[in-house]
Amino acid sequence: MHPMQNDDLFDNDDPGGRPLADRMRPAGLDGYIGQEHLLGEGKPLRRAIESGRLHSMIFWGPPGTGKTTLARLLAGSSGYAFETMSAVLGGVKDIRAAVDKARHARAQSGRGTVLFIDEVHRFNKSQQDAFLPHVEDGTLLFVGATTENPSFELNNALLSRARVYVLKSLPAEALKTLLQRALSDQKQGLGERHLKISEEALDLLAQAADGDARRALNQLEIAADLAESGDIPDAVIKEVAAGQVRRFDKGGEAFYDQISALHKSVRGSSPDGALYWLCRMLDGGCDPLYVARRVVRMASEDIGNADPRGLEIALNAWQVQERLGSPEGELAIAQAVAYLACAPKSNAVYTAFNQAMASARDSGSLEVPVHLRNAPTRLMKELGYGKAYRYAHDEPGAFAAGETYLPDQLRDARFYRPVERGLEIKIADKLAQLRELDRQAVERNDAGK
């Protein structure tokens, strides 16, 4: 393992006006909290660090889980220089500048350079491609951080050259340990102020941070600044923690994970799960109208004709949200979600639609059978358009037995197959009766030929 470098990355002797969360970054791996699945004894990332054989990597995880801190520790503990940039603000010009610094560092001291790119998913393809050659030739060791799924946001060339490590939200126990460390640290933390805080208040801060270490330390710092004496009252902690929303990225991984969980809970007939994920999304700031639209989709996709009332209830909930807003509309959406979760399930219409759409795309421009064509003009009538069409209402039971409604090439195609649940049981019986009438009519026609 390379010797520890006295890099200014880890020089915290002059905390100045830096936020508590920045001051409390650990100086070594032993002070790093969380991510035991990566850094515990014998785990892959720890082995790489201890052996000094680092590789390009991507840290994927929610905010405040230690991605930036871990990248700094990797560089420091392995003797690398450290260059950092934010993909939000940086561009190709900044990458070139980092490459020049890396070459200079190697020429002067033989040190390698870690290029850490925060929010790397914000780089477009050309920006991602810009530093790939310098990763391949060893000029740079690339470490990226992202809150988004790398398989969706990063190009394959970059993914193939970097190993993805998934960082997890910090449990409340770990956050509480971090808060206690900040309160006792005399040099970088709040220790010299000798603040007192109850265990209950610490627990509340740890829970309110929702797995985010940066949020936990920021809240503690705010509470300490609001305290009028050496004690931090519980009331102050409650005020600081109030209004904290659960983690929810309106366009990112958490968004799609949670709407997926809501949909699958409805499909799985779990009203409790469906209501929980609905509330998680609403609590996180999701637009209720977006949820209402998705609930309408669930009604057609997963309940369908097994209980057609589901679609009506879902549409009503959407309308209530549009007309009344919150909280009345949200309650109506919850009613719809609970109803759909409890309703009999059928994806028969969804499946039939997809099969019919595939058939329409794959079978080419099949002609409409002549007897089904519209005949608004004399010429069309003379050409036989609409000839031999049987008006269903004039037939016994309003059903023209033996009539066909598909192109000849698809005459026997069947797309809609009702399931044996809910109203579709009766629909299936009715269709079976009609098909039997069709069969008998065909037999009669064949016998009369």
C-alpha cells in the first residue's frame, strides 16, 4: 500500500467558515461510517485499497452516502493526486486542464491522479468520451459519483472501463454515531461548545435525515446555532426536523422505483403496500396528477374488464384532484388505489391490445373485407362495397352468426382471452356461446354448398 500523503485534501486544521458536514469528513478509512458491504474486512473495495491496486470506478447511491468522501480517501490512502470537478459546471475544457495537471504530476513525482467527477450522469456523451483515452492510457484514474442508475445515464464505453459500486443509505444508528462524533469532536466538530442534547432528540435528527449524512450534520449545525445556551432543547430539534421530506427525485431513480412499487403493489392485490408507496410519493413532493394518470393506466392494464368500475373510479379520482386539489384529491386517489388493489385482476385487454398492435404492424396493409367497407357513393355500391353485410341488430339475439370481421389472412386470429376472474368470467361465457353459434353457422353453410 502506498504511504499516506500529506495532501491538503485532508488538512482540516483550519475549519474556518466551512459547514460542519465538510469539516467532519474523515481523514482515513477507519473514520468512515457506513458501506460495510464495500469496506468491511475482506470486501472487494477494501481489498483494492489495501493492495494499492485501484481501478476506475463509479459510486452510485443516494445523496449524503459518502461518495465524495470515499473518493478523497481512495486518493489519499493510495498516494494519488486528487482532481475534482462537478459535471454540472465542468466541461471538456476542464477535463483537458485536469489531464494536463495529471501529466505534470506524473512527470514531477511519478504520482498517479484520481479524477473525481461528481454528478457524472450530467455529462453528455461527447464529454464522457473526452476523458476515456486518458483513462485507457493510465494518465487518469477515473472515479465518478452519481445518484442515477449508471446503466441508463452513462455510455457503454465508460461503463465497460469502470466498476460500479452501489452505496446504500445510512441507517439511523450510523447517523446517530456520526452526530455524536460531531458533538464531541473538539477540533473539527462542535465539541468545544459543550452542547447537550437528549437521546430522543438525536434519534429524531437521525430519522429525519432519511439516510443522508450531510442532511443530518446540517440539521445539527442549524440546531446548535439556534440554541441560546449550552443545551439544545428538544423543541429546537423538532422545529429543525419539521417539514423534512422523504427522499424523492422527481425525475430520477427513486421516482421510477417508487411508482414501480406502487403499480406492482396494486397488481399484487396489496392495498397496504399500494397505499404506503402512494403516500411515500406524495410525501416526497410528487405531483398528485401524475399519480392519478398512472392509476388510470393501472385500472386498464391490470384490472380491465374483470371489474370495469375500476377505470371509472380511477377517472373520478383524477377529476377530483383536478377540481379540488389537495388534500381532498389525494384522498380520492387513495380510494382508487385501494379499490384497484382489492379488485379482481385481468391483463386480458392489455395483452390483447399488444398482440393486436403487433399483428397490425407485422401483417402489412391488409385490405378491409368488401362486406365491411363503407359505401357512401353509387360507384362504391356498384363495386360491391358493403354488399352482403349483415346488420347485427336485424339478426336473432343481435348477433350475425358466421359473419367475419377480420381480414381473410387473419380470419382465425384471437387476441382477447378473458380470464376466469370477476366480470370476465361472464364475458368469457358469452364469447364462448357466440363462437358456438359461429361454428354452427359455418357448418350449415358448408353443408348447403
